[in-house]
Amino acid sequence: MNIKWIIVLVSLFATGADSGALDISEQRQLIEKRTALTRRIEHLKQEQDFLLFQKEFSTLDSKYLILDLAERKGQLKYKHVVLKDFQFTTSPVSAYKKIPSGALTLTSRVEKPRARMSLAFGKTLVIWSKAGESSGKKQRGIVYLTVKRKDLVSISYALEDGAQAYIIPSSGLRAKIGVTKSVRD
Amino acid sequence: MPASYQRWGKSGEAPKTVLKSGIPAFARMAAYGRKANFHMVNKTVWVMLFCLIALAGIAADRSGISESKLRDEISSLEQTAQELEEQNQGLGRMLSALDSGEIYIVVDTENNRLTLRTEDAVMRVAVCGTGSRQFVEEETGRNWFFETPLGSFTVLGKERNPVWIRPDWSFVEENMPVPPKGHPDRIVRGVLGKYALLLGSGYKIHGTTFTNLLGTHFTHGCVSLGDRDLEAVYKAVKIGTKVYIY
């Protein structure tokens, strides 16, 4: 065989000679790291959006709601002040998976009769009481929060049309609703 | 010996024929266990083997090129995450600074509840009375609407054993003639409880003799509390305490 051919073939072989097996595993680790970082950045962006919302509303003369769907807790707030804490049940139960985090706007409400009182935030969310739940008809695709009637009454009275509700769907956000302790004498 | 054993080039055969006869020749040699002789095995088979190995190596080498890009991307993502983290910490600190940790009062006029609380803890919830939302009109045309004002206020003063100076509407309500300002008939003691918190514009948080009406809309705008709750709230707050009425 021509010696030139041997040199060409050996050169071809040498360009490819590599520890292929090690690179693949290292590459996989890097890809996993990239995925984890991407997820972390997404989480940080969600957190920042919530913080910016709170910052904006700390100066506005407007009441708003903070809703933690995963913890099933809510707050009525004015500027940075908590006016009221309340709890709710969700329908569906895994509501926190259905709605992305962010602000919703109060678009309509039913005030009378009191039993059917409800607050609707677009076609995404409805807040009502147990009485409303039993008398009303649920629509597909809408998440329903059921609160105590007295809570609904005061929230409804407090919120103006166009008021905002901010949804915190996942746990772990730094600025999420804290537990309000009750201290009685 | 078959023609395929002859050296390529010398045999003058076309590559296709060489390939066709070379592989079977190699297989026959392997089957008979004869030692492979580089000169006896078809050159094409060796070329194919080397090319396959080279391609595998080149592919592996190419993965090395994307690895460096991957590392650059990771580095960029880490920087972005770091920046976001710092921004969020700054925002968090700014928001935390807004919370003074001080006690404040919240009055829920729909449910007639007064809450004494901080940002994180509820100290006391009291049943209260708020504005009746009634309308009173005098013959002269003067009228009054009794509603507890909504909004944010500040405790401007604290009084012990407050005295009620009867306003005009209290006489109109009872169909009594309205005495002049400063008249002794306007001074009434013991009806506002032991304490009062002044909110401005004549509005106060004070006691009441109508304790059976607490929890309803019965006042003329002030917030009424029972004796025990009034004392607790009076002692807990100071001048400057914020009051939020909604």
C-alpha cells in the first residue's frame, strides 16, 4: 500500500481521536446546569414582577388583593398596609397550577342579592362565598375562590372597579404572604 | 490465489470490483483462520474502517466545540441570575423599610370590626359600631348623612373622660330647638365612655352607652367600642398611630 495513503489515514484517525466517553458525561452535566439556571432565572423574574407590583402599589391610593393560591390565603391591602387577612378554598383544588402569577383586574361584580355576591377578574378568576357557590353555576376554565361571606362583603366594599389582584401561584417566592399571628390578651 | 489478493493498483481493477471481491476474500481468510496480511486484505476495507473511526472522532471533536459555547452560555446565565438576585434584594429591602413594625388600627365598616394589629400580627379584634348611613334633614334645608369616613387617618389626640358637645343635628334628630353655640345644654358627660381617640374633623373612636347596638351601623359617624376594648385600644396606641377605615 502506498505510504502516502497510510499517512492520510492515520492523520484522519488522529483528528478524531478523543476521549469521547468523558465529554458526553460532562456535556450532560453542563446541559443540566443550564436548565437549572434557566429555571432559576424564570423564578427570579416572577419574584421581581411581584416586588415591582408591591412597590408600585405602595404609593397608589388604591386597595388591592394579594392571593396565594398554593397556600389558599389572601390579603386586602392598601399601600403597604395589610387591612385584612382571609382564607379561601379553590375550585379546582389545583388552582395554583391553572393561573400564572401576575396581576388581574376586577372587571365585574354582583352585589345583590347578597347570597350571590361575587367578584370577577376577567374570565380568569371569581371570588364568591359558599352561598354563591351553591346557587351559582361554574363556568369551565375559570378558577373559583370561595371565601367566608363576611370576608367577601368587606372585600367587595373595599375594592373599587378596576382594582387589582395579584396572584402568587407557587410557594418559595421570597415576598409571599407571611403567616399573620393572632395575639389576644 | 484469487485476483482480489493482488495489490490494488497493480491489479488494475475498478474500485467497485475490488470492493465486491475484497470483502468476501477477507471473510474467507477469517473463516480459515489465516493470518491477515495487509497486502492480502482488500485496501478498500481498511479505508472504510479508518474513515469510520475518523468520523467518530470528528463527531466527538465537534462536540468539544459546542461545549465551549455551552460554557459561555452558562456563564452568561449565571451573570443574569446574579443581577436579578441583587435587584430583588434591593426591592425587598425597600419594601421592608416601609413596614415600621408599629401598631395600627383597621376599621372594617361593613362588618363593624376594629382590628388592632401590626403588619404580621393581629393584637385584638373588637366589635364596633360605625356610621348609620342615615340621612337627616332639617326644615331649614340643612341635612346630614351619617357615615364613618373612609380612608387613612392619624390619632391626633387622646382624651380621658371625653365630653360630648352636642352638634346641631342631635337636636334636629329629636325635634328639639337648636340652642346657640356654647350653651350648657350642648355639654353632655358620660356618654362617650372613659376614653376617646381623636381622628380630626370631629370624628373619634370612643365608647358608648348603646352597647347592645355594637356590631351594627348605629353611630353618627364616629367609631364606637365597648368599654374593655376601648381601654385596651386606648392604652395600646399613641398620638401618631395610623388608622385605616374601609
